[in-house]
Amino acid sequence: MKFRNENNLNIVWTVLGEKQIIGGRLFGTNYLEQLELSGAYYFDNEELKGAINTTNT
């Protein structure tokens, strides 16, 4: 943090992910379900801020 502050830098983390459910039986048919994750985090002064968003497809 000291180096970051002395050099006027910022740190950013990106989050990308996916979880799949393939197969099985739902009402007699095969199905595919997917959870997608995305987001970003960064420092605002000394506080970590950000969010993760999820979407079911």
C-alpha cells in the first residue's frame, strides 16, 4: 500500500467465472443451466470497494 500511494498507483481486480450444470432430468427432458459471475474490485483510499454480479442462464 505504501508503494502504491507513493507512486500514485491503483490496483484493480476483475472477476469472471461460470458454473455449469449439464444433464440430469427435469420434467422428462435433459437440461443445461449456467451461472455467470462478473465484477471488479478496487481500492478507494484504504477501503476495498467493488461488487460481483451473477446471472442464471
